[in-house]
Amino acid sequence: MSNTVLVTGTSTGLGRATAKLFQARGWNVIATMRSTATETELTALENVLVTTLDVTDPASVQAAVAAGLDRFGRIDVLVNNAGYGAYGPLEATPQEKIQRQFAVNVLGVLSTTQAVLPHFRANGSGTVVNVSSVGGRITFPLGALYHGSKFALEGLSEALQYELAAIGARVKIVEPGGMTTDFGGRSLDFSNDPALGEYQQLVADTLAGLGPMMAAGSAPEKIAEVVYAAATDRTDRLRFEAGADAEQILAARRAAGDEGFYSTMKAQFGLG
Ligand SMILES: NC(=O)c1ccc[n+]([C@@H]2O[C@H](COP(=O)([O-])OP(=O)(O)OC[C@H]3O[C@@H](n4cnc5c(N)ncnc54)[C@H](OP(=O)(O)O)[C@@H]3O)[C@@H](O)[C@H]2O)c1
């Protein structure tokens, strides 16, 4: 019997590349997305169930898991990929955007994971792969929300490894650097208020810095290989850095130490 993976956020980017890679490797794939209305490519693939899942809507999460189990009989791997980046000065960010960032990147992961755990527990096996970011280990200016959410994801994943071990399951964290996806375009939720003059140089420098970093990043297909490696890893390894840029910046972070790294970042963003 083939293994089955459920992936969130398969409309574009890494989620889509991941769904296609697992399918190509012979897995059954529950490819979930907020809106399935215009999907044609994934629906045409063998052993792929395309179904609706909005990570902020627990009923849709439950329904997608049930539909997947109904079609394939089991779920072996959950890839919590859905996520986006809210950036900008905190003072300029509306409450609704603050809450949405954590609702998608953190609470969504918790409810989707919670929905598969009874099944993993019954099977005595299962792997949760959480797509974090280098931004779950280091921060960029104006990223209190995004980095706060990804640091939370790292913390909850680290803690979950113990209780998942108690039921024979595993959790893995994948930490991509930049990826050439919609992340820096339609998925970037940047708040600003030009009246807050003190922040405007930092806003300009941050926007100028983030764009090239994304453009120089890895293709999502390459990072999907790391998701696959994490999903099929049978050791206790928790973290998987993904992409040459991720390895390089995390090594620099370790070498510089906390304050050393922060002062390099400040210099890079013209903060003295
Ligand atoms: N690109 C990067 O540089 C980078 C680097 C490190 C980590 N990451 C992480 O990689 C993951 C995938 O991002 P990506 O780069 O592939 O960007 P992307 O192409 O913008 O994909 C984001 C996906 O998340 C989905 N999504 C957003 N809100 C959702 C919700 N409430 N429920 C379900 N799905 C939702 C989007 O669906 P819709 O089409 O419905 O909006 C889309 O499928 C994210 O967790 C991101 O934080 C990205």
C-alpha cells in the first residue's frame, strides 16, 4: 500500500512543488488549498485528491482530513506548509493583520496537526513536517510578526517532538532560505504608515533588502526535496536547513554569536 501525504497550501510555491514531488515518487497526495475552483493541474494527476482546506477554519481542516482518509485509508505524513509573511512597523500594523499572521502561521499549524494526531496515535506512526524558515532562527528588521510566528512554530515543533514520540510519531522542521515563489509578491502583507517618519528609512532599506534575497533564493522544487527527505527521515533529527543561503546565514549566525549577529544586521540596514 502506498504512503499518503497531506499538504497544506498547494495552490502555489513550495506546497505545490511538494505535492508534485510526492506524487512523482509514488505517494498518494491529499493536496489541500483554500480554493480549489480553478485547479486543473493537480486534479489531473493520478492518486491526488484536491480538496479545500483553510488552516484558519477548523471545520475545513477536519473535513479535508476526513476526505483524505476516506479516499486513501490512511495518512502517513502531514506537511504544514501554508503560510505567509506579515512585515512592517508594529505601530503601523492593524490588529486584524497581527491576528491573521498568527492565525495562519501558528494556530493553523496547531489545529491541522491536532486533526491528524488521533489517526497517527491509532497507527502508532506518522510524521509532521513543519515548514518554518531561516526566519524561525534569525530575524530581519520589521519582521516582528513573521519572525514571531516562525519562532513560535520552531518552539511548538521542538516541544511536540516529545509527545509525538510517545505515540510513535515524529515532527520535523524544514528551514528554507529565500525561495522563488509568490511569498515576496502577493503573499507579502506589508504594513506601513508614511506619517511615521522615523521608520521610513528602515522601511525602504528592508523592502530593498528582501526583494533581492527572494530573487536569489532556491527554486521551490529544490526545497521540496528537503521536505521529502525530512518526511522520510527515520532518525531523531529535528531540523533541516534548506538551500545554500539558509546554510550560509545560519552558520554566520552561529559563528557571530547573538550580539555580533545583531550588529552585523544593524550595519546592513543602516542602523549604526
Ligand atoms: N518564499 C520564501 O522565501 C520562503 C522562505 C522561507 C520559508 N517560507 C515558507 O514557505 C511556506 C510556503 O510559502 P511559499 O514560499 O511557497 O509562498 P506562496 O507561493 O505564497 O505560497 C503560500 C501558500 O500558503 C497558502 N495559504 C495562505 N493562507 C492560507 C490559509 N489560511 N489556509 C491555507 N493555505 C493558506 C497560500 O494559498 P492561497 O493561494 O489561497 O493564498 C499558498 O498556497 C510558507 O510557510 C512560508 O513562510 C517561504
